[in-house]
Amino acid sequence: MNIALVSCDNLPGWEVDDNPLIHALENKGAIVHRPVWTDDIDWNQFAISVIRTTWDYHSRKNEFVRWSKTVPRLFNNPEIIEWNTHKSYLRELEQQGTAIAPTVWIAKNKTIDIEQELDRFGTSLGFIKPQVGACASDTLRFSNKSIDEAQEFLYRNTHQDMMLQPYLQSVETVGELTAVFIDGAYTHGVQKIPVKGDYRVQDDFGASDMPYEFTQEEIETMQKTLSAVPRHKELLYARFDYLRDNDGNLVLNELELVEPSLFFRHCPDSAERLAEAIIKHV
């Protein structure tokens, strides 16, 4: 059984997160390949293709979505990929009851009065990020003392859809809280804490991570959110990323359905469960 774990052409040599999954699949008799999504190959040769480390997709988003629609037996499926590669999905989830941070949605070639919006938020700290992005790209943390800098940053990014939110300082202490689901079931939680003074929770920037336990009520809330995803019953994996707001409540920062790290190292059984799910979907 040929199984593709789809990657990119500049994957760092230190990337080993998926090794437990590869070993679990091989132990079940699969032959694991790691093709690059931009390669000119016959994707029909694989019994199933699973997107794993296509970390460059955000800079070629439209091309990536078009590619996904040409690949047979792809997970997660192209409809989910198209929906999830633009953060406007958060707006849809909010309309259906999911808590997110207050957000101003800024369309391409548009701008806003940042000072006015901070006043409306009732905060002196703000955060700007793109609606298509990854690994903290094109983001800015700022205060009401650096409004001019923030306004200039926004002007420089009018070529893409952007979003403005209050800056939630808990990211520096509590960090970002991640919940992993495989084949529709919760498997484990992870707490990601940036280096002192930073807000970037990726290990690329020196952040640390450790196991985390969500409450049963929180997990049930996540399951309700998943039910709002297009074709959610076909989801092979999903990763929730939360922040705590100033009242300590969870607000959804991202719902990663395309190429998330699944932190197998914090739940050894999760790689086995994903391998079983992949083979089941063949």
C-alpha cells in the first residue's frame, strides 16, 4: 500500500514530528512516500495522500487549492482545504457560536483607523495579522504609543486581506493551548509557551511545549465547533489553537485543518490512531 505524506520542497532537516506516524504506518505494512505537492507526478499511484508538511502553501494559496482539487483520495479533502486556508472561516464559526477574539476584518486594498478601533476594543494593545498566513508571518504587536507604526504596517500590507484584534497578553504567560482531534475524536492537548517577551509560539522561535489537559466541557465545545466545518465527518485530523482572553475564557485563534503539527511526542498513542485512521480511509 503506497501512502503519500505530502510535503514541501524546502522542509527543514530538523523536522521529525511525523516520524512516529511514518513508523506506525510502516509497521502496518504501508510503503510511505513524502512527495512535494509542487512535483509533477502521478498522484494516482498512491492509495491515499495525506497533507502533512506543505508549509509553503500560504505564499501560493490559490495554486495550492487548485492543486488539491486534482489529487484523488486527498485528506483533508479539497473543500475543507479551500475553506480553511483563509481565516475568514473564523468569522463563519463565530456566527455559529464559536468564541473568537474581537476582530476587525480588513479587505485587500482597504485600510482602517487603527486608533479608533483600539478605542472601540477598549484596549491599548493591538495585533495585526494576515487572513492567509502561517508561522507568525506578516504579524505586528503594537500599543497605542506606536499607532503610526501600526498604521504604516497596515498600509504596506494592503495587497492582502488583514485582520486587527486586541493583543491578548496571556499568550506570553499561559501561551497558546492546542487540542488535537484524529478521525473526529479528541486525543491530546498541548501548551505552547514563547520565549520571554515574545508572542510567537512556534518552536522555530524557541518556544517550548508540554502536555495540557482540557476539561470535558471544553472538549464538547470543540466538538460543536467541528460540526460547523464543511464535510466535517470526513476530517482525518483537526487542531484547535486557543488563547485565554482577559477574563480567562478560551477564544479560538486557529482551527488548523490543512498541515498542522500534531505533537505526537506528547501522546505516543496518537500516531498509532492516525495511522489506523489513514488505512481505514483507503
